[in-house]
Amino acid sequence: MADFEKISELMQKGRADEVKQLCADALAEGVGPKEVLEKGLLSAMNIVGEKFKNNEVFVPEVLIAARAMNFGLEVLKPAMVDGDMDEIGKVVIGTVKGDLHDIGKNLVKIMLEGKGLTVIDLGADVSAEKFIETAINEKANIIACSALLTTTMTQMESVVKAAVDAGIRDNITIMVGGAPVTQKFCDSIGADIYAADAATASDKALEVCTS
Amino acid sequence: MTGKEKIIAVLNKEKIDSIPWLPFAGVHAGKLKGYTAKEVSTDAGKLIDSLREVNKLYKPDGQPIMFDLQIEAEILGCELLWSEDAPPTVASHPLSDVSDIPTHIPAVDEGRIPLSVEAMKAMKAEIGEHTALYGLITGPFTLASHLRGTNIFMDMIMNPEYVTSLLEYTTRVANAVAGYYIEAGMDVIAVVDPLVSQISPAHFAEFMDKPFSKVFDYIRTNGAFSSFFVCGNATANIAPMCMTKPDSISVDENVNLAEAKKVTDSFDIVIGGNIPLTSIMLFGTQQDNMKNTIDLIDSLDNTDRLIIAPGCDMPYDIPIENTIGVQQAVHQTDQIRAMVENYECTEIVFEGELPDYANLERPLIEVFTLDSITCAACTYMKASAMDIKKHFGDKVDMVEYKYTEPQNIARCKVMEVKQLPSIYINGELKYSSIIPNRAGFVSEVEKCL
């Protein structure tokens, strides 16, 4: 019988090889890949996200857990069939133009993937046009913008405006976050969602995609 | 007591009557003189000019020379992305794909260290007598991350020996640069390491305790005081930071200052902080800044071993009057507490009558100040108005309204005066916070004659 708790425990500790092996064992026992993914890997990432939010784990622990999750996914993905990978929702994420800080953005990406969402990562220094173009091409549900600087956070407003200009504002949720960003700022630029941390961002994104 | 004496007394854990004030005007200093962030980061003359203005307007007890965590990284091969309204950002990490340990230690004549040292020496000569000067260096962990990139976080778990070796190297760099800055006359060396908030106390103990202890020990041995600056939610690491024995710690608004102070007090270490940079200093009003500062001071069990400072490096565009508001609240706490109460009291009704601005006999210069005796910027603003009055004599009227009087607060509300100090001519706002130059002021008045 697949030991989901063990998978979760090892994944939280970042023990990638063991996670990979346990995922392979579970498949060999006949457990469906979707079940291993949800009860093992994604549930572990939820726990990591909560602990991160509560200051119980920090950046290295999140990154190492994400690495272990990817090791597990390597085994699970080939075994998945149509229907296992139903897309819950798609998020285009990036750090805004002029800003090269990507630690926070990467953490949000990890947590979004931990919710089973599909994430298109545009990296750092991303122009408003690039966000919009990608969101249209990928038929994304959400654009998630990150900024660490008070001087670059204003770029988020350009993203909102570009969405209006492209005629997609009503069809896309714009989410903002980063050290200097606040709910008040989010409201002032007409964005939809502010999230203070990566776990909250992923909770809110999932809510948008499943409502 | 001079500002410098206050800072030094507090760092010596002595009890003093007032709280020292340490505005972190990095590139924001340039705004005071109309220079861009890049100009004050690369041109010693413009930097010194701006630092002089910070000292004049913000009346700091302690003042940093540069708040730039890219100086060492640039010398060690990181490319920088420059900005007109922010410090540069590291754009490439030379060790991102190779696990090497560099050996080069920046020399005193490399990169922008000469610029920094020149400004330090100039400010030491000009204001060093009365203002404690802070030399800021990049902390060993943040410097290691500049060199290695975000891989450093994974390395902490997967390649801990490498991280230890890299930190040994960046500690040597930190000590070298600290030495140059002490030599240039800095009273306090601040070791700035924002990334410390992103790791657990266990990782701090494993990797950071030794490097930071070494740096603080080096600074102490070389006769300067030290401070450990961190940004972000470093709550869990305050005690481990104290164990590295800095003289003081500075935190941003993500940390509850009252709670953190209990920890630093238990180690007999000074704490500095933590006026919110964005929500209050950048986007708030002058009133918000005064109130927030008073509330912050009032939230603490005691005001010993305390320095009031912005949470971190001040954004370039912080309105000047906001910083003046914070400075007044730190230096004249009781008086500003009363002002804030009066301002919030909606019952004060303006009992006077506003001048009939459209039909004045002669131009009317109105100077609105927090208090022209204690607020430096207000003193200069009033002096410039008095100078103009002297120039025009009986052809103009001039009056000062100090915010210390409830009726003057009521007048400000009626006239919608938002920033202090300000100068209005014939009921119209002409100058706010920045002291007008004489020629411009004269011509403004002449237009109304």
C-alpha cells in the first residue's frame, strides 16, 4: 500500500531520490499517478506553504522541497493519461520590468504548482506587453506580477492598463505581490488580488480558477 | 548633547533623555538636491552636496554615507542594472554555474570604494563633529548571494561545505571594506544583510554565526561601533543575530519593534527601526508620519537602547516633508504627540478669518511651520521668508503660523495645507519642504506687486 505520509514527510525534507523511488513504488503497486500526486506531493507542498507562511520554514526548505516534488513528478508524469492532467487553471507569472528580484516570484510559482495549477514563468524584468501577449496566447486565467522595489511596483499599473488596452481586462485576474506592495496599492492601481505571501497567493489563485 | 554624542551614548548603553534619529537617506539624498540616484551613486561631488543637504534638513543624529549593497559585488564581477530613482541592482552572478571560491579582496582604490571613501572623509570633516557617521558594508551572506545567485539557498542543504567556504571568503571581503571605512573616519560600521530574514534560526546558527561574529569582532577591535541591518521578517532570527555581538540591530516594518526590543534588551543590544517605508514614508502624509512615529515610540516598554530609523533604505521619492515629520516626532515627541491629538480632534474650529486673498493691499507671505525653533527645515524656510521681507520692506507682509497652536492647525485645515514647512504667497502654495532659492522667491513676490 502506498505510504502517502512517508512521501509527504520525505518531500518536505527535500529527500528527492527517496521521493522519486516511493512514487515509482506506488505506481508499481497499481496506485494511480493522479492519486500519488494529490495525496503525496501536492499535499506535502500545501504543508510546506503553510509552514512558510507561519515562519516555521524558510526559503531553502521551500526550494529543496520543490526540487523533491519535481523528482517525484518525473516519475508520475509519463504514467498519466488524459483526464489525469485536467488543467485547473493557468497562471502567467513574472517580476515586473526593471526589477531583477526573483526569489519571491519563484516561491509563488512553486506554491502555485503545488496547487496543481499550470504556471508559465516569464522570469524577471518582464514588460507589461509581454505579460499580456503571453496571457492571450496561453489563454491564462491569471497574471501574477511581483516587484521588490518601490520604484518598479508602479509597473504593475502598466500591466493593468495594458490588459484594458488589449481588451482582456474582464477575462483576466491580475494578482500583485512583493515586499513593498500592499492591499491599498493593489486597490489604487485597479489590480484584483493582493497576496502577502506565497501560500496565500496560491490559495487565492486556486479560488479564482475553481470558482 | 550633539547627535553624535547621543548615538555614541546609546551604543554605550547609557541612558539619555532623548531618542537618537538615523534617517537612511541613501539615493534619496539626491532628491534633496535634484540629482538622480545614479548621479549620487557615481559622482562624489553630487553625493557630498546631497549628504550636506540631508544633514541640514533632516537633523540626523547619525547619518549613512552610502546605502548601496552593490559596491563590493560590482568589484567582484557582478554586472549592475542602473536606475535613475533606485540604487543599482545586481544583474549577473559570476558563480552561478561554478562552485569556485574567489580569492580577490577589493582594494581601497577599486570600483566605487574611492567614491565612498572620498565622501566619508569630506563628511567627516564637515559634519563629523556633531553627527555620527555610518559606513555601510554588504553583509557576508548577501554578498555570497550576489556572487552565487539564488542557488546559495539550495547549497545550504545540498552543498553546505561550499557555503561555509564562500562565506569565509565574503567575510574577508567584509572585514577589508569595513577597515577602509573605519580608516576614513566612520563611527559606526553597519553590516547590511537583508537575506538573513530568509533563512531559519538553525541555518543561521550553522552558517552565519561565525562569519558575522568575526565581522563584528573585527569592527570592535578596530575601534568602531557596529550595527547589523536586516530587512524582511527577521523575527525568528533576532536572538541569533544578537548572539553575533553587534552593538546594535536595525529592523524593518516586517518585525514588531516592541517584541524584538524585548529580545535585544535581554542581550543588552541597541535596536533601531522601523518606520514603514512604503505605506507611511512614501505614500503617507506628513500627519501619518508623525502619528506613526509617536505610536511606534509609545508601543515600546522603554526608550533605552533605542534608535528611531526608517525600516530600511529610504525610497528615492519619499516626500521630504514626511521625513521632516518623523524627525520632529523623534526629537520633539511630546510636542508632536499634542499636535497629532489636536489634528485628530475634529472639534477645533477655526475662529479667525482667512485674509481676503484676492483683494490684499500688498503681497502676503505666509509661512507654515511645525516649529521654526526646533525643526531645521522650518528654521531655514522661515529665514528665507524673513530675508525676502527684509528685501521688500513695507511692500510685503509676512506672517508665520506654527503648528504648535491649535488655532494654527485649524487654519491649516481650512487652507488645506498638507505639508510643513510651506510658504504661501497670497493664499497660494509656492514652496513646500525644499527651501526656495532667493532669486526665484524674489521674482515670485515681484509678480504680485
